[in-house]
Amino acid sequence: MPLDSDFLKAVRMVDRNWSMGVELVSPLLYSLIRLARPRNVLEVGAGYSTLFILQALADNLNDFETEKKKLRGHVRSDKHKGWRRVLKGRHPAPLAAPQYYEIPYRPVLSVIDDTSHPATSAKKVEEVARKLRLHSFLKFHEGDFRGMSSRLEKESLPLDLIWFDCGMLREFLAEYWDLLNPQGGLLLIHTLPSNSIKFAALEDFKKKLARRGSPPFEVLSLVEPHKWRQNSVTLIRKMSPGMDSPSVEESGGDE
């Protein structure tokens, strides 16, 4: 089920007055997950956004299974002679990479929340997820995230995407950074540029990685200028040596 009126009505009860500031970030998370198709997702700080993540994973799974069926008996469209003609309706999924579908897609969201925040909506999440038939994608861990990494299931690693909506970023990076997929794993942090403590933690972490010779990471912050707090999301993409170097075959695709 996409983000239709039934979905939005069901999730409205989780945060009616947007006190957690994720009313715009949550649809963005949905779109990013639909695009990146992560298998293993971690959220620290459950709530309204949790349901958008779960829906994105469910929609990804549905698309994966549909596309895999369409591709049976087909090679990549550019392997056909006259492949430009194939793009004009003679291939069921002309941009699909068949090898992607060789690995089963079984997405899961692991959530960590100690449910102690006065305005928390975490306790409502499981109820609404069950109502929307999304609970099968959810693994809820109640407690402090510190030390919780050892309780994550082996099959839930490495983490392809993390949504961190909590304090103590310094401690989180120290414990969880190495669990993030080195091949482009995404870490999204709520409210970093306007939070001096989080900002300093990320700057210190950059220096730490530089000292140990680790590859750099890409950073982009999107700011909501109309808010005085809870007003940004920062995207960090973990890098490995040689990433994003196009092959001759890929770079020549439009010739």
C-alpha cells in the first residue's frame, strides 16, 4: 500500500501535533528507502517516522517480487541487439539489472527506543503497524541504544540505512559506525546543524576517522528554515575505496 489517504489516516494518531518535528522528514525517509532499497534498517527513536519506514520496506518487497517475475527469461536490455528499440516497450523492465534480483530481498526494520521521552509515541507504533499489516517487518528493542548493538540479530547486519533521532550522537557513532554497510550505507541524523553538541560530535568523529586512515564519508544537511527546532536532517553516506568509479560499460550507456 503506498502513502494513500488510508495510510495517512492510520498514522495520524501517532503524533497529532508534530511535536517531534518529523512530519516532513518521514515522507522523505519513505522516498529514500524506496530509492535505495536497503535490506537492513535501524531506527533509534521510534514514532511517526517508523511507520513510513515500514511502509517503504513493504512496498519495496512488493516491487522486488513483481519485477523479479517480469525479468524471468530476460537479460539486461542493453545486451540485446538494437537495444534502443527494446527500451520502446519491448522489454518488461528495460532499466533493471537482473543480477540484483539473484539475492533474496527480505527487508527488516530494527527499532531501539527506551520509551522514556515525555512526548514519546513509540508505544503506539506496534499497534498501528499491526493495523496496517506491517508488523512482520518490525523488530522492536526496548531500552537504551548504548550496548544494544550486541542484541541485534546477525541476519540484520550490516546496516544499510540508519535513522538516528536521539541524543548522544558521540556514543552512537562509537558503537554503531562499524555496523553500517561500507558500500554506501546511509546514516540519517535528525537536527544536527542547529545542535552544537551533535555538530561537535560529528566533527570530532571526522578527525578520528582521518587519524586512523579510514575512507571519508559524504555529508549533506537539509534544513527546514521555517522551524526554530527539530529543523533538519543530515545524510551521511559511508564510503569505501574505489566506490563510484564508473566502468567503461556503464559510462558509455548513453552513446
